[in-house]
Amino acid sequence: MSDWDFLHEMRDLGYSPDEIADAAGSGAAPWEWAYIEKQEIKSEWEQLKNLRDTGQISREEFKKRKSQLFS
């Protein structure tokens, strides 16, 4: 089974050619985006905590970035 089989699955599920082309360009199926976004936020949160813990940003900057990240 190929990494790109999801494109055939999308066709079978009735996605439009434009939606399939977008998925081919991104390398991800539409139903994977929620998980990808969650993982990106998790990674950004870990980086932000690291900046705070190492003193690279102030407490106020941490709070500002935290509210932007989770808004």
C-alpha cells in the first residue's frame, strides 16, 4: 500500500478534483488536518515553555504568546 493511497480513497469518497489536488500538494488527507494542527500546537507549546524556563523570554512575553497560541 502506497503513502498516496489516500488520494484514491478521497476520490472514492466523493472529494472534488481540486480537493484531491490540494491533498496531493500538501501530502495529507483532509481528515488528518485536525491531528496535524494539534501536534503543531503541542510543539509550539513545548518550545514556548522552553523559552520561559531558560529565561529567554520574560514572564509577560510568555503570557502574551500563550494567549496567542491558545486563542
